[in-house]
Amino acid sequence: MKKIFLLILLSFFLKGNAQYNKSIFGKNPIINLENFQSQPIHFGFYLGTNLFDYKIDYKEPPVQEIQTLKSTGFNVGIIGDLRLQEYLHLRFEPGLYYSKREFVNPDATTSFGNSRELIGTYIHLPLLVKFSALRAGNVRPYLEGGFSGMLNLSSNQNASDLAASEERLRLRQWTFNYELGVGIDIFTEYFIFSPSVRGVFGIGDELIHYDGPGGPGQFTNNIDSIKNRAILLNFTFH
């Protein structure tokens, strides 16, 4: 009886080991979607999360630095992938991004307090170059980088009178960034799953400066520029 039990365990082990070797991360996997990335063009979609921040430059060293209290947002979008050559792809990834930040200036003394809530709904338009490594079985790491434009649907760029009367921060409607990221393509039987993480670095000043008496100038008069900073975590399906 004991020998039979050991033989059953051994058979299960050998069967499981053989199946593992043929799985995605096994030593000898079945190659999934072998020619999928050889297509001239293919498409996909992504879901993800983000964490937006600001890089703040000052005119003079502040008594206390401005703080940005961050909240996690979400991303959703589509991907168009153009194959340039075996290891190089051009990608356009338009998406809708939601973020929430609180801008706290300890040095500000205004009738509306020293914090401002900044809620952003962005149309994000990145154009990226993807550099892929050699495929190892059913996994293929990659680097990506490029430039993006962001349209802030929540911008109050044109609300100058209201902003002045309520001491709001006025933010530009369009901003531009460069982006760098890393990810990995995992080839399953039916689709490619690609988790990635990417940094977004603003190029221009997002703040519209107010030089009149009173109003938001009291809140931002020592700020030379504020630029977007963000970390994006996306889960892509092709």
C-alpha cells in the first residue's frame, strides 16, 4: 500500500513538472502568439492607476516649502502599435486620466485658507518609442520613452475674474511632458498581458501667474513654476 501511494505521488509530481516546463514561465514553454508582434499594426487597451505630484521651483527660498498631498487616480485608454522593426515599435496611447491633489502653502495667509484642492481630468496623448529585448519563451521585457501632451478638462485657464475673487489657482489647459518607462510582455494563449510603470515629467510651467492686487497672487507670489510629475502603473491587453 505504501509503495502504491509513493508511486501515485511520483506520477503526480512528474506530470506537474512536465506541465510547469510547458507553462509561461517554465524552462520549455509552449510558445504562445509567436508571430503576433510581427504584424505591421496591432491594437490594445489599458487600465491602470496613477499618482500625480508637482515639481515646484521658487523665486526665493521659502520659510516652509509648499506640500502636495497626493491621492491615487485611475487611467483608461487604447493603444495603437506600429512595428518599425523587430525590436522597435512606435506607440500612440490616448487615454483618460483622473487625478486629485491638494496644494498646501504653509506661508499663505488668505481668507480662503492655505490649501487648494486640485482635481484634474486629463486627455493624455503620449507618442512613445518601445525598445523590446529578445523574447525568452513567453516573456519579453521592454523600455519605452517619448513625449506627451495633456489636455486638462478641469482647467480654469479662462476663469480669471472668478479665480481672483475666490483666490483659486489658475492652471493651463495644455501641458507637455517627456515620459520614461519599463514593462514586460507576457504572452498567454489568447492575448498579451503587459504590466508597465512609467514616469511623467512636465516640461513647461502649468501655473498661470496672477500679478494683480490680492487674489491668488498672495498664494503663489513666491512660485517661479510648477510642473507635472506622475507615476503611471498600467495593465495592457493586446
